[in-house]
Amino acid sequence: MEEEFFSESVREKLIIAGADEISRNGLSHFSLRRVAAACNISCAAPYKHFKNKEEMILEIIRHINRQWELLCGQILTLFEHDPLRRLTEVCVAYVRFWVANPNYRSILSISEKEMNSVGHTVSVEDMIRSYCSEQGDDFDETERTVWAIKAILYGMTDMMEKGELENSPKTYEYIRKTVEKELN
């Protein structure tokens, strides 16, 4: 039992160190040796937990997706009967998640299509499209709304990371109001 716990603990450390490795060096320069060194374990140890580098990267993506999906699930339940508020709060949470997890940025910025291929189920783009469809928007208006809101979210996140905007409740209220205005 203790050995199983230790094994899961090492696996979790490898996933977290792997996310940091991707953040620093990108997917194309990902190194299992550097991940192992960051965890103070032998360079062979990651292979006890992952078949190869690609499997580890997929597990890192899945780990991040699970964290995002848990957060989204809470918001979706909390605002179940208010579609506008539900979508707005998911958008605000998206920015919070990016800002709180800067080492996930390179994973979070992978395209929606690529994320869906590894089991990503909560897509902000899909939520916006669904909301717009429910509002009777045509295809062109829906796509304009998707890209406008993504620009707001990415732009505000970038501005917060650069220190141009404060990471404060007031900023998140600005984000909330800007997204709501775009959706109305």
C-alpha cells in the first residue's frame, strides 16, 4: 500500500515537473531527463510511470484538463439555470485559471481541436457557440462572438501577466462586464 502511494506521489511530481518543462522548453524540446532531474530521481524512473515521452505529455495534458473540467463543472452546476451568467463566469474562470497557472500556458494554448483529441471536454469556444445558437445568432455572428470573446480573454490574461492590469477583483469584474456586453 505504501509503495503504491509512493508510486502515485512520484507520478504526480513527474506530471507537475513535466508541465514546468513544457512551459520552459516547449513541446518540441521536452526532455524526460530534465523532468527526472527536477524530481531528483534517476533518468530511468519516468519509464516506470510512462511508456515514453509522448505518453507522459498526454498525461500532463489530461491532468491540466481534469483540473479545468472540475472548475468548470462547479460553475456549470452553480449557474445551471442562467445561461448568460454561466458562460460569463466560465470565461472569468478561464482567465483566472491561466493567470494562476502560468506554467500551463503552453498546454492551455494548444488548439481546441488538439485538446479534443486527448479528451478535453469543456471548451469555452463550444460553450460560446452553443449560447449564441440558443440566442438565434447566425453562423457569422456566432463566429464573430467566439473570436471577440477569445480576444478579450487572451488579451486580458496577457495584460495581467505583463503587469498592465492588476490581478484583482476589480479586473475580474471588468472582464465579467466586457464578456457580458459582448454576449448581449
